[in-house]
Amino acid sequence: MRILIVSQVFWPDNVAVAQHVFDLAEYLAKKGESVDALASTKDYENPNITYLKKENYQSINITRLNGTSFSKKSKLGRLINFTAFNLQVFFKILFLKKKEYDAVIGLTVPPMLSFLTLLALKGKNIKFVYWAMDLQPELSIIAGFFKERSFATKLLLWMGNYVFKKADLIIALDKYMKDYIIKRTGQSDKITVIPVWPVMYEIYNEEKIKNPFRIENNFSDKIIVMYSGNHSVMHPLDTLLKTALALSDDPRFLFVHIGGGVRIKDVSNFKDQHGLENILLLPYQPREKIHISLGAADLQVVIQGKECVGFTHPNKIYGAMFIGKPILYIGPKPSHVTDLLEKCPGNIMISHGEEKKLIKELQNFALLSESKKQEIGQNNRNFAKANFTKEFLLEKSYQALLTLV
């Protein structure tokens, strides 16, 4: 097969989407398929970092388009960055030859990317795969970017429905997303559910107290409650932050936030506003070391927005389970995460706004023996290894693509 993957972010960017897209590209290349990637020259979190316009890595031919460098903290800046990339993709694909590829894989971010890709593919006899990681305009409405009955919302809905209708294969990340797509579009026969996988290369199995990341950051014997990755605008941190404030005089706990994203500023502002020393902010960790940073935690935090079930997928759950740590989930029920955690006893599940319950849960967690914490984490790891291994899900993705040719 000749495959083109279109994604604003790609290797060596550290954001989760870039890592998952690269994993699939690398796997396809190892299977002997011809793989090209079309991405942006700009790093997602730091636009001052620029990548090469053309290179071959792991047998993947990567072409990067000049990206704009406006701050993604501004709605206008994000819009300009998205639009500039989308338009360049459109014209790049518009000039592809007929049957130049067997399939093009497009994502849901940035908005309109897959719509413009499909328009440019018209008449070229190339299959289109829609990898639905997030759904628009649903998430933009929840985030307050668009009003439900606005022209922009109606336009995005029409574009999204067009993509669902014209796509040859739709990959949804969980059953809730699949059910919503069917409800929204009536499309069902071409949807397959394939979750994403943990992005770690290794598992940290040594004693917690000997963990290099704990030593480097002077965690000592504190209970580390860790939120690692993209702090998305879709997933409110209020409950976690208010809990940190309530426990600020309890020396047992340290709340560690690793990564970036729009809401990382909320954490920084809250910490400064209340003068909290029990909140620590750290940058994204390199992929080759992420197992060490995740392994430094006592509790891994997974958060999902109240109204986001079916629209987005909390992929943090897989790394948290694979690393073998107890999990704190804050979000709605039922959800994909609660479906998983209900099969793994000992984890903490609460709803947004339940700070008092969370405080009690954390205090009870602090009283558990190390062996009990390890048992909870090991059960999580065993469940993940039985259901969500990277190799199994990549092969499932590959087999789904093979149905197109």
C-alpha cells in the first residue's frame, strides 16, 4: 500500500497525537508499506522550535509545511495557525496525481483539516480514512468557542457530516464515540473501534524510592498525585486544584503537573494566587524517559470534562494503567474510563465538584500499605496488557486499512 498520513503534529513533537500518529506510520513502514507524512514545521507547544521541511526517518518520508507561530493561548492565534496549515494541505493534496496513494489518513484536528483533504482528493480515486480522535463542533461548543446555533457551528457540523459520509473508513476510539457518530450521521457499517495505546517505550519496575525522577525533583517519601500530558481546555482542573488547596497543610501530598496545554496556565495562576508549595509544574518529558516520570507517581490522574463523553477520548488512561499505578479519575459516569476502572478494584473515581469526597479518598489512600498500592497498580497493568497492548492495536489498525485495498 501507498499511504499518506496528514497530521499537523508528527515526530519528533512530544504531544500525544504526534506520538500515536508516528507509531502507526512506523508500524506500517515495518510491514513493508510505503508511508509518507504531511505535517507542520512548527512544534505544537513551542512554535519557536522548527523542524526540517523534508526528511526520511524510520523509512517514513516526511514533508513539513511552513507553519505560523501565533500563540495558541489566543483563540485568534490558534485559528490563524490552523487555517494556514489547512490551506497548505489543501493545495498540496490538490496537486496529487490520480491514484498516487491507495489511502490518505486524516485526523479531526485541526478543525476542517479532513474536510479540505477530502475536497482536494475528489476524483483522484484515493481512499480516505478518518481517524476520529476528537469531534467538532461539539467540543468547541462545550469549550465556549462557538454558540450552539451560530453560523460557525452549523458550518462545522455540515463539514463534519460530509467527512463522515465520504470517508471510506472511520476509526473511533471507544464505543461512546462510535454510538455518537452513528446517532449524528446514521453511518455505522464503516466504523471500527480501535483505542489508542500507551506511548511509553519501557516500564519502570524498580523501587519507587530509587526512581531517578523522584530523586531529581526531591519528591522524597511524599505521595505524588500526578497529572501528566496535555492540560486540555476540555478537561477542567478545578476539583483537583481545590483539593490541593484543602490539603496544602498536609505534608504527605505533592500535586505534580507535567506537560503543557491551555489549562497549564490555570495551574500556575492557582498556585501563585494561593501561594501553594504542594503544587509543582514541570515540562513535557522526552518520550524515551516518560516511563520514569510516570513511574515516579503514587497516583496517576485522568480527567474528562463533564459533557465530553463520546466527543473526545482520555488516552492518559492507558499510560497510567501500563505503568502499574493506581488511578484517580475525575469525570462523568458512565464513560470509557469508568468502564475500564470498574474492572480493576482499588482505583479512585469521583465526579467534578466532589472535592470533599476526593480529600477523604486521598487521605484513605495515604493509609494504604505500599504492598496494597502495588497490588492495585499491578491489577491495572495486567488488565491493560490483556486488552490494550501497542502491538495488538497497531495490528488491528493495519488490518482495518487492508480492507480498503
